[in-house]
Amino acid sequence: MPRRLLFAASITLMSALAAGVSAQPAPTGTAAKAADDTSRIVAVVNGDVISVGDVNARRRLLGVAAGLGNQPDAMMRLTPQVIRQLVDERLRLQEIQRRQVVVSDKDIASAFGELEQRSGLPPGGMRHKMAADGVDIRTMIDQIRIQLGWSRVVHEALGAQGEISDADVEEQSRLLLAQTGQAEFRVGEIFLPALTRAQSNDAQSAAETIITQLRAGAPFPLVAIQFSQSQNAMQGGDIGWVQSNQLDPEELRVVSQMPIGAVSNPLRVPGGIAIVTLRARRVIGKEMALTAKVRQVFFPFTEKLDPNNPNAQQRQMVEQARTLSNNAKGCAAMDAAAAATNAGRAVDPGEIRIDSLANPALRQLIATAPLEKATQPVIAQDGVAVIMVCERGERNLGIPNKRDVAEQLLNDRIELASRRLMADLQRRAIINMRS
């Protein structure tokens, strides 16, 4: 599905268990008493221990993502959901290890870069934010490692079903054409699984807390990455363009009425509670727009830029960008340059709808730059970018292209396979919950 070209700065030049876990830091007393409290066991999952310290670390991370700050009551309402999330993650980790799936540090660094882009943070901004809020960055690293590893487990479990054939794409495209004139929706989702009444009540309480923070301005992508248990969590909860028949009836009722940008109340859907946001709405088959395919190579600054006093590293990055701008011949050269910089930014952001770009200078640049010719360096506070427009033209966005159709079909299969595999692991697991 299409992704927007993002810059982190403005462009220049252009329940029961809840009672067992404190919502505050460890109680006052001796250091031994505090250490004993954080090591207390909350749950045992197939022999693996989850401690009070594990719960507190994850809760602090979720609190930062949701912008809760020092709100102990809100943090307490999240505790049952945190414990359930940790139990499920432990099951996923055990399956990752059983299948000997390896997630490299480079994979995690790339995921961090994408997370920072989606959250509007500069390179390294997430680490600084975590440190400023007193959150151990290893907590987030462990979570991302499991998310990436689980995605690979699901793909492995899918086997041949993970291959989308041309016939699959053609059939789905025919179905879309038959719906010409009907509405479709660009939706973001946070899914909290719940299979029992108690779990549903806990998820409902957590969803209400999350929604309050989203409506107060917490970034939906960052909150989705931390809370959502769907396979689209690493995409900030973005499930792309969906048609009426692809949405749960309750979700369809809400998104058909809500304004763009709004966040729903908790919605009871099969398997749990959903929070949705409507990002866009359009009519199938009737949306002409000017689009472009671009490449961007980013050279990061190690410090925030002072335009009047750039440091040596910043001058070096600008010079490297200028060299690329003068010498790059074609989009393949940009791909090679991006691989060499290893800046954690996506070189290919996908097809861009030009009129959707919020920054006027960037919008003008993408609309008018000569094809296959690198732009002059575009300098921001966190780094310098060189952009090349590879293709540009008018397209009917109301009819998804084959790549978008194939991606949506694959995402649907991945989500279904993930839920089935997770249900099987839960069914076979020995889980001992401690009060």
C-alpha cells in the first residue's frame, strides 16, 4: 500500500492481577525489599517467569507511548492488559526460539528508523525520548525483536499460502471493479485480543484509557505499535484501504459516520476490542490524482542543526549529499547510495499522492522536478536529503494497482494465520497466573 514521503523536521531550501502490581515505583524501604518486590513472580508461561519488574518496565514503556506521564490510576487500569500482552509475547518468543528464527541488530535498527518516521521523530529521537522518560530502551528492543520474529514465524507457517498468484490479484481486482461507486476507507486500528468475559472487561478498560490519550494528541502510530496485537502494529496500525465487506459490521457502522481524523470509542469485534481511526474516505473507481514514485537518500546529522554554525559532521553530510546530487544517474544509483549510507530511512517510500504532501515546498519539488535527475540537497534540522522523481503521472487511485491488491490480500492472510497460530499456542500452553 502507498506510504508517504516523510521528513522529521521542516524543510529549508524549500484486574485481579492488577492488585498484585504497584502503579508507583517500588515502595520505600530497604533496597533488598525493593529488589524482592520487582522479582516477585506474576506468571509462569511454559516454565518461563514473568516478574513484577517485567510488568513495571513494559508499563512504563506503554505509558510513554500513550502520553500518560505520572497518572498512576490510568497505569493501574492498563496492568491486566500489560500482563496479558507479556504472556502472549512469551508464547511468541518460545515459538520463535523453537523455530530458530534470528532477528539481527540491523533488522531492529531498521524497524527503529521506520518507527521514528511514523512518529515524527528524528533519527535517534526514540532513544532520547525513552531515556528522558526513564525507560530502559532494551524493553522496546525486546518488544520489537519479538514482533519481527513473530512476523517471520507466521510467514513460515503460511507456506505456499503466502504466495499471492496473478489469478488471486485478478479475481480481487474484478471484485473491486464490481464495487465501483461505493465507498472505501483508509483505516488505522489498534486491536486488543480478549477471549473471555474477564479479558474483555480488561481490554475495554485499557481501550478507554488509550482513547483518552489519543484524543489528547498521543500519536496513533506509536500507540498502535506498543498496544495493538494485530500484525499491522509495526505499520502503526495502518490496514490500508478497505471496502465495506472487509470491515466488521460494527467498524463499518462507525467509520461510515465518523469524520476523518477522529478516534472511535471501544468497539467489540470478533476476538477482542478494536479502536479505529479514519484516515481517509473515497469512492471506488472515481479518484483521479497526480502521483509520483521517488527515491530519497538521507544523510543524518548527529546533532540538531544550527544553520548559523554547522559542525564538521554536518558540513561533511551536506558535501556527501551534494556529491550524490551531482553524480547520481537514475534511480538505481539512488538505491545503491541509500544502501551505503545505512541511515535507517526507506529509500523507496512507495507511490506518493502529490497533493497529499503537507509541506508546500516538498509538494512543489515532487510535482516539478525533472524525472531521473537528483535534486539539490534538501536540508532539515536532523539531516540532509537528496530526492529523485522516478515516475510521475495521473492515476485513478479509486482502483488499486496490482501491487496494492496483492499486498492487501497477503496482509489478510497473515493476520488470519497469526491469530490461528496464536490460538493454538495458547491452547497447548501451561500458564500459571500468580496473584
